[in-house]
Amino acid sequence: MKYIYGLLFLAILCSCKNEKTEGVPAEETIEETVDNSLIYPEEKHFKTLRQVTFGGDNAEAYWSWDDKQIIFQSNNTAWGLECDQMFLMNADETFDSIIPPMVSTGKGRTTCAYFLPGNERFVYGSTHLGGDECPETPLRREGKYVWPIYDSYDIFVAEAPLMPTVGRVAGPILGPRGKMPTPIPPQAPIDAILDRERR
């Protein structure tokens, strides 16, 4: 019986295709497809690369489950920020002259936002309940970055599709950046609420 299994395994292994594809060596292919100054000539893994933010420290960017949106943190001072806050953008957007919609409170420091399955909500860490100000940033140790873990970090879940609309449409009505609006349920008649707030 051992021999039958051995021969069966050998037959399956030999039947796998191992065709060599004819074509251009990888180095030449890369040089032909790379016309982007953001990609180093030695890079063999990127076909294209596009910069979507300009200025500030923009990091911790994560895709939605359907690859249509990106959530990221930034402390771009040109956007009026003192420390990291969370922003949401569509995959085809670029923010070189406008500010993307903020989806965190604008208070404290935020970190590590991730979309939850279904793309309706995301989770992130924030220190805003511990205080409106940015917590002190630790100094580098021996030239190495130190990842701060503040005792005031809490975990929050927010509604992804609703927050950019609230910020963009209701922001001028609600007041300056950093003022957190009262959450509106997803089924609420937003037009009626906005009309009422404009009066």
C-alpha cells in the first residue's frame, strides 16, 4: 500500500506544469514599466507608486476591506494639527492643497486606526479622554524611535461613512476644528438636521 501512495504522489508531482516563460529578464521589465521618480531603480516589487499626502508626518495608513478608502494618521501642522489625528480618504484622492476629512476628535493623540469588516466602522486609539492637549512625545533613545504607549490611550469605534460627511457638511455650522459634534445615527435624516442647525 505504501508503494501505491508513493507512486500516486510521484505521478501528481510529475504532472505539475513547470513551463518556462519566455520574455524579458525582470530587471529590463522593471526599467520599462518604471517611469515614476518615487520608485528607486533597484526596487523590484513596485510597478506603480503614487504620493497622496504632502507635508507633515503621515503614517499608519490602512486600506478598507473593499480597497476603496484609506484611513491614516497625520500631524501636519499646515492642517492645524499639533499631534496625530485620524483622517479618511478615498483611494483615488490626493491631498496636496486641501485637508482630508478628520475622523477623530481633534483632541489628544491618536494611533493605529483599522477598518472593521464591512467598512462601516473603524477602530482607533486616542488619548482625548485624558486631556485635550497632546501628550509629551518621548525622546529618541540612542537615535532610535520610541513608540509611546500612554496610560491615557483608550480604544474607540467610529462610523466610517458618516464622519467625513459630518465634517465636510456640518463642520462650518458646528464651529472650529477640534469641536466634536454630537453623533448622528446612520439612519437619521441628515438634511433635516442640517436645516435645523442652520437656523
